Amino acid sequence: MKKTIVMYVLVLVLIGMFSGFAQAASDTKLIIVSLVNQDPDPAIAGDTVEVRIGVENRGGVPAEDLVLEFVPQYPFIAVTGENNVKKVGTLSAYQYDADMKIIKFKVRVDRDATAGQYEMKIKEYEEGNTAVSSTRSINIEVKSKESAEIIHIDKTTLIPGKETSLKFTINNVGSASLRDLTFSWVNEDNIVLPVGSDNTKYVKYIDVGDSAELDYQVIADSNAEAGLYKLDLTLVYDDPASDTEKEINTIAGVYIGGGTDFDIAFSETSSGQTSFTIANIGSNPASSVSVIVPQQEGWTVSGSNSMIIGNLNTGDYTVASFELQSSQSGMDATGQQKNMTQEELMAQRTQTQGYLKIQIAYTDTMGERKLVEKEVSMNSQNLVGTTTDSEATTTQATMANFRGRGMVQQKSFFSMYKWYIMVLAVLVVFGSAFWKYRKEKLLDPTFKFKDVFKIKTIFKKKNKAR
């Protein structure tokens, strides 16, 4: 019985409280601010989001000149050009649910925001009376932004026919980690191709701010013309914000061509000119090629020290000649032979039988002027104008050799033409005999040609004539 009385009293108290609350609500305005929806949902770090807010009046008194204002607070940032103060106007008594008013705010989410729920602050007050206001909080869900970019290719120039390392760098520039990335590239002309692997590589994970380097070994076609070639790049990775694959397609350029290399060799010395053979042994043509003998110790050039030889394609060669002399003559300023020590003679012999520096200036396929320097093995004894002590001895030996070669040449001449000499001798003998036959025939009609070779008969004829 007592329990029943207690329950009855409690019910009466609750009814009284509810009636008091309802009476209070009917005598004032009751503003409710809530999130209706957002686009996108969830919001993406670094992007803008449109937030739709519902405004209701559950009180019995109208709310006039109502204003809502967005209060920027991390991670939500005001968007330039957007109005952060929105006029709601008048809300009638008990205007809620289907009759609520919808107010839209467009804000930006900080790019460094991590995934989670954040409070968006909204201030509510009557227009012109900001001193009396209340701040409401609305929860907005935020997702980190996945973003990758192919930011770097380490090689921009490839040499035709030469295997080259080509490195691509992928950067994670978003605010969330990247997973299960697939990278590939292709040259539609098939001028540039990978070697030792296909054109696709996989990356499992790239953390925020990190990067991944993908190495390829590539070769450009040895017959490719110099120029810029396009590479089509594709990157595919998972986007957890949308549960879909995101694909990035972009292009990059590589230049095929560039510089080349040369080989120089001593050719000959003739008529005071020393000649060198210059060959283009590289993979690219060279334009406006000039050969230069720079100033250097031990060598002098009479006349011009440079020579223009024009263009040289791959595998081509030509000859450049200079009036080159060794400046190590072994003479002093008065023209007298120097008294040189053994060390000086050895140093002189090393220099005169050393190397000559030659420079090649040319324009590569990219239009850049380049200079290549080479060293050519030289022996100054073969050059004009060299008069060292050691060479004087060598010259005497050479002259003796020339005399010996002259004798050999004479002997070789007789051996080569001996049959012609013998035939000529026979013709001379028979010519003389025929002339004698005609002469004797005039004196003696009975004289015969064979009698020309009979010495006794001739002498008899002569004695008889006397």
C-alpha cells in the first residue's frame, strides 16, 4: 500500500515538472542548430566542404532577425570570397522538423588534418546584437587526402645504343599514406625500351611526406634521330576515402642525342706538314668540328694552330694537318750546341717522344658547343725541324740506311727489267747485222746474210778489196 502511494506521488511530480517545462517553452523561443548533411562526406583534408545546417525554433515565441556565423577554428578555415555570416530571418513559434530552415556554409579543411571527427563552431545571435550570443558545435567527419605525384626523372638525355639507368621518383604529397601503387611508362614509338625487366613496377606503401624511387635500365634505339621523345606515365593506387582506385596519367620528355667522342691518331709527316686522323667514334653526329693544337711546352706550330673540318657523322673520319715542330732543339740562344747533362738529355728525349695535346671543338645535337681534349702519342724524330743530339746520330744512321736502300733499289730494277734489257740487246745486234749485210751486198752480190757472222769471210773480203 505504501509503495503504491509513493509511485503515485512520483508520477504527480513528473507530470508537474513536464507541465512546468512545457509552460516555460511556450513562453520563450528555443533555437536548435544541428547538422543536416555535408558534401563530401567525409570531408577531405585540403579540400572544401559544404556544410548544411538545420535551424529550428521549438519554443512558443517567434525568433526574429536570427543570424548564424561560422567561427574559423582548426581544422576548418574560411574560404576566400565566401560569406561567413548568414541571415536566418524569423523563425515562427514551433517551427521545426520539416519546417526547419537550411543554412549552408562552405569551408576549407586544413591540408595537414588527420582523419577523425572535429567540431565546427557556429555562433547564433540576433542581428545587431552580437553581445548576446551562443556558440553551437557541430561534428564534422574528416578523412586524410591521398595524393601522389611523379615529381622527378633523373635522366633527361639518352645516348643512342647505350644502356642507361633511368630513375623515376614518386612523392606522397597528401596527408595520408599511399598503398598498393602500380607505376608504368611507355614510349609509343618504341624508340626507348626497358632492358632486363618490363615497364611496370609495384610499390606496397609510401608514408606521408616520403617518396619511392623506381629504377629502370633503358636503351634508346641506335638508329634514332636526335630529338625529344615523349614518355607516357601512369600511376594507379588505392584511395581509401572513396574505396576506389585512383589513376594519374601524365607525360615526361627525354632527349635522345647529345655529345659524342673522338679518336685521334698520328698519320704522317710530309712536305713540312704533320697530319692527324680524326674519327667520330661516338653515337651522335658532330657539327662545325674544329681541330686545335693548343699552346703547350715542347711543341710549336708555324702558321695557324686550328683547322675547321666541318661535320662528322658517327663513324666518319677526316685528316687535319699542321706545321708542327718540336721546340726541344738542343741549341742555345746563339745557335751553339748546349752542354746538357745526362738528366737533361733523358728529360728531353722523354718530352720529344711523349704526347701532343689536341683539342676538338664541336656542336652537339642539342646545339651546345663542346670541347674535347685528347693526347696523341708522338715521336719528334719523324717531325720537321727537330735537331736534338740523339736525333743527329739517328739521322746519320738513316742516311746510311737510305744508301743501302738505293743499292737494293738498283738491284731490284735490273731484276725487274732484265728480260726487257735482253730483248733490247738482241734487237740491237740483229739491227747492226742487217745494216752490215746491206752494205756488203752492195759490194758483193754473192754475199749472204749468214756471212755477216763469219768473221773469216769478212776479213777475206776486205783483203781482196785491197
